[in-house]
Amino acid sequence: MPSDDGVFVYPDEPVTRLIRGTLFLRDVPAVKPDEVNSAVQCYYQVGRMSLELQACMDLLEHVMAEPAYDVLRTKEQLGYSVGADAKLTGCVVGFSITVQVRHHKRMRV
């Protein structure tokens, strides 16, 4: 959002620092109890925002998008939607791979 002098200022956004080598699992129940769609997202927190790091994550997204779709969606048939995305949350750069499915099944991602 622009400030009074026209300079863009990012709003404060709290970001939890994930400890290297640990697993953090967040299970979020569906809003509707009869919901049959579900998703799994593997998120890798990379580090503090820098132009170089963001460029690397954008390149990684470009390189991984097609192979992730080919392997996870086409060959493994894990879900109807598969994505590999660079993320910027607050000032923290990350990368995620997301698989969405139409039914509840145990995924081996």
C-alpha cells in the first residue's frame, strides 16, 4: 500500500520461523463436514527476502513446474491439481509443492 509520500510500504505480516530439520504439520479441517476435496502442501522455508534469493526461487519454480506436474499428476496420478510455486510471505522466501484431490485418500507425497 502506498504511503503518504507515494512509496510502497508492505504491511506487517507475522511469519513463523521454521526450525531447520524439523517437521511442522498443520491439519486444517474443512469448513463443510461433507467436503470431499482435500489438499497436501509441502512448504520449504528458504530464508529472508533478497533479490538474488527471490530470483533463484522463481527459477526453481520455472524448472520444477512441468516435472512436478508430470510425475505427481500424470505418472503417480495423485491428484487433479498439482503445482510447484515460489512463495513470498512477509519478507520470507519459500517454495511449495501442492497436490489437490477430489476425495479423502492417504497421499504418499
